[in-house]
Amino acid sequence: MKKLVKGILDFRQRIRRDYHETFARLALGQSPDALFIACSDSRVAPNVFASTDPGDLFVIRNVGNLVPVCGGDHGHSTADESEAAAIEFAIHNLKVSDIIVCGHSECGAMQALLTGREKVETPNLRSWLRHGENALRALGQYVGLDPHLATHNRLSQLNVLQQVENLKSYPIVQDQIAKKKLRIHAWWFELAGASVNCFDPNLGRFVELDEEEARAILESDKFPRSMHP
């Protein structure tokens, strides 16, 4: 808390004046480029590794970067409506054209799934992690994962792909993809090397998002094939 408060004071005294025009403009409304779905892990900082400014990203963060699948009841989520509401707002109100699901290495949620969800002591977390069990069941069957990665990191990558498919279960997402107004991307942040990896559907695996991959993403007008494991 001490570091947080000192940071606010530092922003107030030294940095705020540089952002005055930015926040004055944002006070009138927001028009983010993308919806970014990431883990709550404090080590995952999209504003740092993506060099984003206030107003650039509409963000959903939760334990394990999970997206509860849509049920058959007129697009309602099968879990708490928070994630689904944010997805709907980003697409319907903010008109985002891209959604990124971003997992990361050394994810505690993935390690908990591997150890056994039933061993998680707190009830809400134990229940929440059920949204990652489809990825856990598919582990060992998907051939596109790097065999050199630790098991929990392979699961983390597979979980990103599964959450992309969960995201596609929502009618509003399906509709915008069909109209070619929405693209979905699977990213994975490797903590030790501070590298962002993206899923290349042509290769069927995650690759580092370097200059070549960035150019391919920015120049592509095609929507990737299904990334279901």
C-alpha cells in the first residue's frame, strides 16, 4: 500500500501535467482499439509490454484469464455475468474490432488446475477454476504445444485457445465475426523473457510476436481458422 500511495503522489506531482490533455479528452468518452482479456496476476502488465496509453484498451482481468462459456439461454453466460457484460459492452457500445485473450507463464490458476481443483481451499476460487477444466482435459491431446515448456505452461497456452473458443460461443461475437467486423487473437506472455507470443493459426502453435509476425497481423484481412485444441 505504501508503494501505491507514493506512486499516486508521484503521478500527481510529476506526471499528471503531461497527461492533462489526454484525460481531458477521455473525459468526453472512450474509443479503445481492442478488448484485452488477461489474468489478474500482478506480474502481467499490458500497459507495459504493449506500451499502451489510457484509453487504448478495454480490459477484463480475472484469475486465469477465463471466459465462462455462453449458455443456450439467449446469449446468457453460464456463470457470473461480469465477463459477459464486458464483452457485450466492448462489442456493442465501444465497437471494438479486435479481442485479445492473453495468458501467461507461471500462472497460479493453471498450477491449481494441475494439482486438482478440489484441493483449492477457498470456495469461490475452487468453483471459478471450473472454466479451465476443458483445457485441462485436452492437455496431452493437442500436438501444437512446445514440449520443452513445463506442464503448467503448456496448459496455460492451451487454456488461452480454449478461452478463445468459449468467447466464440456468444451470439454477439459470432455475429460480428460473420460480418468480418471482429477478429480474435490468442496471446501468451512469457514472464522470464518478457516476451509476447501469439498463436499462429497457419503453424498451429505460439510464436514470438516479432516484427514479421506483427506485420502479418497488421496486414492480414483474413480471419483465422478455429483454434480449438
